[in-house]
Amino acid sequence: MTRTAIITGASSGIGKAICEIVLQSGYEVYGIGRDFSEASSLLSRENFHKVELDLLDTGKLQEEIKNISKGNALSLLINCAGVGYYGLHEELSAKSISEMVRVNLEVPLLLSNLLLRKLKENSGTIINIASVTASQSNPHGAAYGATKAGLLSFSKSLFDEARKYGVKVTTILPDMTDTKLYRNADFKACEEENARLLPEDIAKAVDFILHLDPHQVITELTVRPQLHRIEKKK
């Protein structure tokens, strides 16, 4: 039976790059995103299935996940969708804080909850895309960093809980990556060579995890550019 993967944040950035590399490994991929207008390369693939929805619509998300999991040998869940708002914490809106908590933390918790029994049946893998901010101090990004720290903590605990059932759980912690994540910030990834990561770099890290010898699990993987630089937006 063909292996099935569910990937959030699939329509752009890191999630799109991950979909591309997982498809190359022969998975049937269900990619969840809000707008696939820039994802023609995915839509042309026979083993890619577009799931266009807002992750904050919990009822619809649950319904779609239940429909996907019926009759499919689900063996991979990748929680990649993320949102970031930056600045002094007192200047963030309540809406921004709520969106970060829900997308970055609540959705991965919910999807893992809904799919864990299926993943246990197939000795499956969960890969959570967090951030280097999960393990450091984050002035001007305190709330964002807190959601990623929560995701890292959840991943560690879930692995210890589910490992005896053959389930692997890995958290990838990317540093500054050239994506739309910083559209709400006054800074962006540096355009200088070796001072930023590309979405494809994180996808390659996912591919590395998926092709480990089955007796091995890397529970935490940090990916950083050689140089540490950011650029202020003009």
C-alpha cells in the first residue's frame, strides 16, 4: 500500500519545498494550505492532493483529516504551517497573539491527537518544524518564540510517550530562512550568500530524517546558515 503523508503549510515556502521532496520519495501527499495559486508545480503531480482550508477553522480541519485518514496507510505527519508577529510584546494585538498560539502550537497538537492511532498502526513519523527561537531568548519575538518552545516541548514528550509503538517524533529547528514568515516584521533574511537558509535546505533536512536507518531517531535537528546576519527592511 502506498505511504500517505499529511503536510501543513503546503502552499508556499518551507512547506511547499517539503512537499516536493516527500513526493519524490513516493508518498501520496495531502498538502494543507490556504492559497495554492503559486504552487503549480505541486498541483501537476498525480500523487499530490490539495486541501485548501484555513487551519483556524477547527471543525472543517477535523472533518478533512478524518476523511483523509479513512482507508489510507498514513505514515507521515509534518506540521510546517507557521505565522509570526514581531515587535515589543505590549504592542502586539490580541488577534496576533491568538493566531500564533493556534497555528504554531494548537494545530500540531490537534493533528497529532487525531492521527496518532493511525501513525501507531504504521510505525509512522511526526516531524514538527519549529525554530531556533524555541531554545533561546527572543526579545521582539517573545510570543512567537514561546509558541515554538511549546512545540519543541510537546515533541519531546510525545516521542517518549509513543516510541514504544514505533512512532518517531522529530523537531527541526531552522534559523533565518528566506520565506514569507517575516512579512509582518521590520526585518528580513539577509540576501548575502551563506547568511540565510532556503526552504529547500529544510526540505533536505526532512529527507535526511526520513531516510535514516529504522532503528535510529534524531529527535531534534538544528539547521543554521554559516553567517549570522539579518537585514532591516527599507
